[in-house]
Amino acid sequence: MHFAMSYSFGKDSAFALYKMIKAGHKPVCLITAINKDNEKSWTHGINPNIVEQSAKALGLPILQASCSSENYETVFEEALQKSKSLGATACAFGDMDINLHLEWNKKRCMNAGMECITPLWGIDREKAISEELAGGFVAIIKCIEKKILGNEFLGKTLNQKVLDGIRAAGADVCGENGEYHTLVVDGPIYKNRIETKLGDIVDLGDYAAIDIT
């Protein structure tokens, strides 16, 4: 199957891409939603330079869906249509078990006339994060939900000690409920590591994020 990958640059979308490739499917492009107001990726807040470097390290073209919250769905579907011109017949997503996310993914693909694939769907969250780290993915915590995790987690590279701290704080260890988001800088599907520098911590109300360049 030739597929597009909905890519957030976080650990779960990277792991889902890896699973698709291991299963013998061929990625033709990445799709990422960009906040048109700040030119960073939605949710994870990845800056344009890292977006481009990551796509280059993965060896894939990237379709950047620049949008506002009001036209997010429409612009994403337009990107799906563009991916079809590259040969994609499906789009893969990194969601695991939240039905609301699954329904959103299915509707976008249905409207674009494509198949929706979720290679991580139903996987145990503890098993998922263990497999990701054991597989060689290197992920930095990019943003956190402040009522659950403290700023001391920002900029940390995921490892067993950090995961133990996340678990002890009462967060889902995989962050699937939005407790934290990551930036993957290396892994088995990356041609090279993305060299990064940690910057300032930014208060976003209920959330906080660290600038990574």
C-alpha cells in the first residue's frame, strides 16, 4: 500500500510510520498541520526549520497544511487530496485508543476518498512506549499539561527514569491523553539525528512548552 503519514513529529506518529514500513507498506509523503498564525506545527509547536530537517532525515516530501482552527479540517482534507497525486491511497495515523480521534481521522479520509489506517490502534500504552524506546526512537518532551506535569520535564529525553517520573506524577505514561507531547530527533527510520538546542520555556495557560531549535 502506498500511503501518506499524518505526522506530528512526536513519538507515536514516528512509531506508526515505522510499523507501516515494517509491514511492507510504502510512504509517499508526510502531512502536518501548521498553525498559520505562528508557522509552527499544531499541538506540538515544532518550528519550520525542524519540520524541514525531520522530513529530510526521513527522506520524504512533506505537505504542510497551513491553517487556522476554523479551517483545520478543510485544509487537512486538501492535503490528503494532494497526497493522492503522489500515489497515496490511504493515510496512516498514530492514534491508539481514543475513539473521538479515530472518528475524526476516518471522516477526513472518507471525504478525501482514501482509506484510514491506524497501525497502533488497540496497542497497550505501556507496551507502546516500551517498544518505541527499545526500538531506538529518541524523543524530547516538547510540551506538558501544567496541572499534571511540572516544567522540570520539559526538554527531557524520554528514558525509563523520566517515564517513572511521569507515572509517579499521575500522568498516562504514554501521554495519550495530552499530558505531554514530544519531538522525535532520531530513530530507526531516520537517516540522521536532528541536532537540537533547547531554548526558553513558554507559558501557554493550561500548558507550557519549551522552544527547540
